[in-house]
Amino acid sequence: MSTYFLERHVILITMDPNSNSVPEITPEMKQSTMPIPAQSKQQQRLEKGIKFFASKMFKIQLIIVLIFSIVEIGFGRTYIDQCPIKSQIPLFLLVHGSTKIVWVACGIVAFIEAKYFSNSPHIAILMLINLIIQVVFRLFFLAWFIAGNVWVWSVKGSVQTTNPNMLSTYCQRTLYGAAQGLIISTYIVFGVITLLTVKKRVFGNKSVKEHLHA
């Protein structure tokens, strides 16, 4: 019995052990054995970008960020002048939430492009634009989030929430508690998303390799 490997499939051809004849390989079989050109690195990166923007993980990120944005904007606007000990705290929530709304809008556009226009001849430039926007916003979020951490936690030991007449130490209770809670929640959500992403890449690649070797 002779075995011929065509592309990724195995074809078994039964032969007479006493026969010296070679099985005929048809033109279709020859054509199927032609090597497939390797993708360029640019094409591979483009496909990874399209896959990321069209993924469920990215949709989950958009939903979570949208919820956080609405909450931050709500607290920031409601208590904008009620934290004299550190007036940047409500501003931190307001700006952080507003810019994340813009990021969500850009993310929705990126998702639509990746999901429904992946075959467009302009998809490469569209993905590049979205990638640049994502990087710029993420850098801003990181810098602003660090600043917010400094503003919130630097007054933790001296802030009081009961006497608004003591301007040097007062911050509205709900506002300060919300700022603390949102920061802690952000760390938790970021950690969970990071773990899920790592798990998907590590164990996902492992299952693919096991399937190929099976």
C-alpha cells in the first residue's frame, strides 16, 4: 500500500504487492500538491488586527468600558465642585469617562470594519488608522489613570467626608468612594481580561497543535 500526501490530507492507494505499476497521478492531484505561497508579515499582522477587532473579547471590552464611562461621567458631573481637598478628583472621573466614550465609538467603527468589510481593498489603511487611534487612546488612559491614582490616594489619610465647611480636608463621601471603587474595579477588570487573553493564547495554541498532531 502506498501513501501520497496531498496538501494536508492523506490519500491511501491500494496496490497489488506483486505489481510493479505505479498508480497514476491525475492533473488535479498534481495541482493540489503545488505549494501555497507564504503570507507576508504585513498580511499576517493585518489578519491578526482584523481578528482582534472582530473578536468577542474586543466586544466585551467595549461593553465594559462603556459602562465604566457612563458611571465616571455621572459622578464627575454630579459632584464637580464638591471635593475641595483635591478638586482634580471629579475632573479625573469626568475626563476619563468622556475620552473613553470617544474610544468606544472608535472601537465600534473598528469592529464593524473588521466584521463586515474585511475583504475591502481599503481594509489595510482602515485597520492602520484604527490601530493608531487605539494606541493613542490607551497611552492617554494610562497616563490619566496614573494621575487619578495619585490624586485619589494621596489624600486618603487626611480626607474627611462629614464637614463641608472644612474645605482643606473635605471631599463628598459618595464622590470619593466612587473614585476609589472605580480605580480598584479597573485593576480587577484589567487583571481578569489579561488572564483570559493569556489563557486563550496559551491554551488555544496548545489545543490547535494537539489537533494537528492527532
